[in-house]
Amino acid sequence: MKRPTIKDIAAAAGVSKGAVSLALNGRSGVSESTRSRVLEVASTLGYRPSVTARALSSASADAVGLVLVRPPRALGDEAFFFQLIAGMQSEMSCALLLQVVSSREEEIELYQRWWAEHRVDGVFLVDLLVSDPRVELMPSLGLPAVVVGGAGHHGALASVWADDYAAMTSVVEHLKALGHKRIARVAGLASLLHTVRRDSAFASSVVDGVVVAGDYTAESGARATRKLLGMAEPPTAIVYDNDVMAVAGAEVAAALGVAVPSELSIVAWDDSVLCQHGRLTALSRDTFAFGARAARALVAVIGGASPTDVEDVLPELVVRGSSGPAPAV
Amino acid sequence: MKRPTIKDIAAAAGVSKGAVSLALNGRSGVSESTRSRVLEVASTLGYRPSVTARALSSASADAVGLVLVRPPRALGDEAFFFQLIAGMQSEMSCALLLQVVSSREEEIELYQRWWAEHRVDGVFLVDLLVSDPRVELMPSLGLPAVVVGGAGHHGALASVWADDYAAMTSVVEHLKALGHKRIARVAGLASLLHTVRRDSAFASSVVDGVVVAGDYTAESGARATRKLLGMAEPPTAIVYDNDVMAVAGAEVAAALGVAVPSELSIVAWDDSVLCQHGRLTALSRDTFAFGARAARALVAVIGGASPTDVEDVLPELVVRGSSGPAPAV
DNA sequence: GACCCTAGCTAAACCGGTTTATCTCCGGCT
DNA sequence: AGCCGGAGATAAACCGGTTTAGCTAGGGTC
């Protein structure tokens, strides 16, 4: 009960392997009558081309790659990536080759290997570093790639991004309009490009703004919040770089008896069910749609389109119960 | 700057392609001196075998498959699957081929295709149906597979599972011990096997227990809760089939002015950050470890081990603020 | 009628591995 | 000496496609 190969079709249709290949791929070199006969035979035999064999002779691999550099254990709580992946899938007819590794070196090694082995037709690049070697590497390999969530234009690569700078500014403006003066920020990993972008936007719109580093985990969010609230002149508003840290921060505030939002306003970057149920004011971007857009861009680049930069809509601030007027002095 | 192939190594070492293959795979047929010379050359040339080519001559594909049947949009909120995937990755050195499809037919089609094309060495089967055609299909295809989250033994397949029946019983016992008599349940999709298992456990330990169907979304959880609380004799405790529905239910209760836990106890199946921050009593299983265990089982089956059934530890009830003594009559 | 061109097809090489058949050489046994 | 066996290596077939070179028949041109 083996699956039919191109040879079986050739035999059944009474033509050569080569003719079958031409006919199935809609290329010239066979007559219309032969082509239709081949297609007929192929469909009755339930023929499916083997991607493996096809990839070997340098055609499509029918898959795209995504490598995540994370401690696997922490990954599961990051709804962002799963939303992103789900969105990507919605716009791709091919499969996604996914692997989680623990270092940047392994990541690069893996991209090279996948490409050398024709296992993928293209890749997504996420978590862009400030000076990211991948931006140079991909074009030199000739591997189609799309930067997801970078900061605009990146070398010769296509890019799908949102304006973190403008978004941060809009958050700060919102808080200033509510009368806040002492605004703090709990940042994400300093090595990531978007952290730097948000940092600089924050620095230029808030004078003497305090920034505490975090790593997206609940623990780091709680720790940073305790530190901030323990200062001589604690902030009246804190902006967190992701939802998990913000929720943890809100809990710390509650535990310390700091009322939200009357004494402290909290804003989260990236909305999620977590923020919705915690009634946190959050900067909401449609991560699912973002992933879908990235997939479309990658498909286009693989198809031979020249790389373009797509700017996502500016994230919208969804005001919920965790932000309000600054406390009277 | 092409990647070296087995031919290059053969030329550099002055032996034939066949000898190189034997040497690299640690098989007999070459002398120790030749083997070490080949290995030496291979490492200095930075040789990496092409999985694609290898898969063609019926060897390993170095990837395993997972197909999810979901509307992609809803998938992103289901932390369960992402935790599971993260756990799988932690125990696999190979990549995961992931695709989201919208129907069971496509799922089966995809499994067959992947296997026929040597794209995967084995697959995970999730969301087992009550009478699932895949259980018969996999052995007949000869495709190594592991059932994840089924109900024990499934035909000729290996299985990694948790005892939903006993878990449900333990939840009900907990509530009964608190004095609850009118206990209700918001179930998941009726087509899934574990729903049926939980249903039957619930039915046999709760007399006249009301069950409302849901589909794991927040909307369905809210709807079900409104229905239950609007009854003439509303339940004093509700058990939800996942975290998202439970949190939505807690919100509905709050909106209707029903105090939790003094008037209504809420228990969620599957713990998550959502439950932790919502202070919901939840049936906690370590989904990450569950995924890791599934990966180990699949690796073993692919390696030729005879399929075994691994029972996961019984999920543990983590009591938080949402469950308490039944209200006095 | 000789010549050329092209459409339509076939045979064969190729991709990068694995596997099998074959060949040679060397040592041990009778 | 003659025979057998096994170790060590090679050449060639194979996996299932794509691609290229080459062949054939038919039609148009001068």
C-alpha cells in the first residue's frame, strides 16, 4: 500500500518521468493532451509529490522556520509568542518548523543548517538585538527572512514592525495628562532592540524617570516594583514592558497597601487575557494580526518580491481600572 | 562557499562515498584508521549531513509533527498548548513541525502526507476524540505516535495521560467536604474524550449535578455561568473545564453581586498565571513536564521501544481564595 | 529537394545521502 | 599447495523528484 511516485504515474500514463514532472508543474514542453492525461492519472492514483525529494533537487521545502532563544520553562507563560505563532499559521499554507534553543550561537547555527539542508524556504527573525548579526547573515546566505518586531528598516531584510518609540510617547502623554510627574518604567531585556527604543523614548519624554531592568518574568516584575515603591519619593505611575510583570507589580502594590489607581497607576505593554481580567490599562496591539502580517511578508519574499518594510498600526492604549489621575500632593 | 557534502569528504580523505557513510555512522566495514581519518576530515571541513537527503533514502527526518485542529484566533489564548509545546521542546533535540488546521479531515490528511514524504519521524496526537480514527490509522501507517492526554490505553499506541476520572472525583470530594451539595459543571467540547471521562466521573459522584456545555472560550464560560446563576436553585459551587472559562465565570459572579467564595465556590481545571493572579482554586498539573514526558515517550517509540502507557501524577488541587465552605441554608 | 526550426518527448545526469553487490587481499587450515 | 573465509574497501544502484541534453517528426522557406 505504498504511495504512488512519479515513476508510477509515468508508467500508468505511458510517458517518461520527465514529462510527468513538466506536466504536473504546469511548465511548457508537453502537449495539452498529454498534460491532461497525466493530471488525470495523478489524481486517480492519489499522487502527492514528496517534498523531501523535491527539496533535494533545490526546489521548495514547503516549510518556514522559527527559532526561539528562551529558557523553555519560561516560554510557556509568554502568551505573546503563541499569539504570534497562531497568527502566522493563519496566513501560511505550509508548516512551521519550530525549535527552542538556549543560546544565540545555536540559533544562528540552526538557521544555517536548515537552509543548507533545504528544510525551510525562509525564516522569521524575532527578538532582534541592538546590533544583530542575523541582519547581515541572512542576505549573505541568500535565505529569505523577515524581521518581526524590529525597529523599522533593517539592512536588506523585509521588516514588519510597530513604532515602539511613538507608542511609548503616547503612554507617557496619557499619564502626564492625568497629572503624573514621577513616572517610572520596568524595562525588558536590555540586549533587545525594542527595549532600547522604548528606553530612549521614555528618557526623552520623562525628566528624571527611573528605569528598573526586568526579564519579563513575574518575579522580576515584583522585585522591580518593590524597589520602586520603597524609594523616598516613589513614582505615581509605572509602565511595564510586558503583561506578566505588570500583573505581578499590581499584586505587590496591593500587598504593600498601595491603592491602585488612586495612589499608583499601572500600565502594561501588550494586552492579554491577563490584563483584561486584572483590569489593567494596557497598550494593546493585535499580536495575532501582527503574526499574520509577518507571514504574508515572508511568503512574498520567498515568492521573489523585493523586501519591503511594513509598519503595523500604532498600538492603542486601552484604559482600564489601573490608571487614573495622579494623587493630589 | 557551499556546504561540504559527503562527496567532498570522500575526495579529501581519499576514500569512496560509501566508506565515508559507514565511518560517520559508526558502522562496521571500515578500519579504525580510516574511520578516524574520515572523522578528522569531516570535522575540519565542518561537515553536516543533509537531513533532506538522508530522509530520501528512508532514514530519519529529524523532526516530529504536531497538528492542532482549532480556529487559529482562539488558539492564542490557550496557554495549555504553548506550555505543552515548550515542554516537548525541552526534551527533544529535533525540530517540531507544527501546523494548525481547521478540520479533522485535514489533520489526518496532513499526518499521512508528512509520513509519506518522510518529513517526520513520529507525531503527537492531542485532543483525542471519543472514537478516534487516528488510533487505528497510525499503526496501519506504521507511523510512530504518542497519544497525549487521552484516557489510558489506546490500541497499539503509546500513551501519556492523566487520570481525569480520579481528578474530577477529588475535586468533587473537596467541595463536598466543604459542605457543598448543589455542584455544577461547565464542560468542554463534548466530542473530546477527556470531557466524557470528566462527565462520567462528575455524574457518578454528584447527584442531580447540572452540566452546561462550553467551548473553552471566555464567552462560553460567561454564558454558562449566567445560566447557572439564574436558575431557581443556583449551585453553590461550579467546576470549570479550563482556566479561561473559570476566570470569565468569576467575573460574571462579581457583576451579578454573587460573592466568591462565601456564596459561590469556583474551581478551575488547569492552573495558569491567569488562575494564580485571579486567586482561583485550580486543579494544577505541570503541563510543561507533561509535554516533556510525552516527548520522551515519542523519542522512545521512534527508537524502536515497544509502546507503553505512562500515567502522569494525579493533578493536585491548589486551594486559593475562590473556594470555601458552602453558604449556610 | 535540401535545410532549418520548433514542438514534444525521452534518456540520463544530478541532488546527497544509504545500501548492496562485488572485488581484492591476506591469513589460517588441511 | 590449495581452498576457504573474512576484513576492508569500492563501484553502482537506489530513494523521488528536477533539469538538461538529445532525439524525432512535422511544417515552413528558399
